Amino acid sequence: MQARLIETVEIAPGVRHFVFAALELPRLSFTPGQFVSLSGAVDGKTITRAYSIASPPSAGNRFELCLNRVDSGAFSPHLFDLAPGDVVEMGAPLGTFTLREPLRDSLLVATGTGVAPFRSMLKAGLRAGSPAMTLLLGARHESHLLYREEFEALSRQYPRFRFWPTLSQPGPEWRGRTARVQAHLAEAIDGRTDIDVYLCGLQAMVDEVRQILKGMGFDRKQIRYEKYD
């Protein structure tokens, strides 16, 4: 299977939003939270990397990704060098990092581009009367609060959705939450153990939050996670 790049937009320094179209498919079927694998030749070697889909399922064959350029990385510089119209190999959507059914009140915790699968989940799942959901999004700087305007708009549209951004290195004008996401877990959970928690981000954050949650009495089945480095 192949995908053609439609467009890219820089949404933060070193971070781009990619729009692809899956070729030879009238409709790309996936569950919010799943990923696709992209492949290409780099220095004579075929490199394959998995990326969470950042868009909700639609009636068409397009899908969106949110990628951070890692200059020393094996594949992200190659993707950042693509131009609209270029084609890459892709695998069918896979993965089990999806919302549990039946959907319950939930806390979504992300750092950096780990917010990508949550954008897919929220855009697909939020509706009037849906369970309460909180997105706790951590970044170093305000410029890296990815999709901030979209999440703020969703929080205005759906009163049971809370968007909590937090900065570990805030600027002097920042008036919101500060410190890492770990510092705000207790407030977000508010003593409850009857909610589901979803984690996506760097391994250190995911592992530490999982330990905190277990100490709060959460069963491992209530915690779904995806981590990367």
C-alpha cells in the first residue's frame, strides 16, 4: 500500500502536521488511537517507523500525522524532506491503544507529539452526553502546546471535556498550569478510581505516571498506554 503526501503545516518549531492520502483505497478504515507504519529508502536501506494517526476516521482515504523532526533520527528527516505529491510505502492501520468500551469518564495524559492519538479520539468521540474527559497536555514551552486552539474550542463546545495544558518551562506571560503532567494527576483524578486513564509520550513519563496511578489504587486494566523514545 502507498500514501501520497497532500500537504504539511508547521504547527510548532520542529513539528509538522502531515496530511496523506492512502492510494488505491476509497476509504481508509481505522479505530481512533491506531497507528500506521511508513517506509522509505534512506542511504540505501529501507526504514520503517510507526506513527499514531492524528485525525478521526472519515468517509475518505485521508489521514493526518503529527511528527517531530529528530535530526539524528533514521526516518523523520526523510519525511520532512518530502514535497506534496511524493509517495511513501505504508502499512494498514494497527494497534490496540484505543478507547475502552463501554466508554467511561477518562483522563488522557500526553506530552509532545504523544497528543496525536488523543486528537483522533477526541475529534471522533466527543458528543453531547458523552462521558467526562480531561486532556492533560504537557510541554516545555507555550509554542509547543500542539493543537491548542482546537482543544480549547472543543472544551467550549463540550462542557464535559476539560483541556489542561501545563508547561515545565513557562515564559513570563504564561498564566496557566506549570510543572510536569505528574504534578497535576491528583487534581485531575480528584480521588476517583472508577475512571480509565490513557497515557502517551516518552517512556520516562509513561512509566512514572503508571507507578503513581498504581499507588493511587488503579488496576492495570484501567491504564492504557503507548510510549516512545
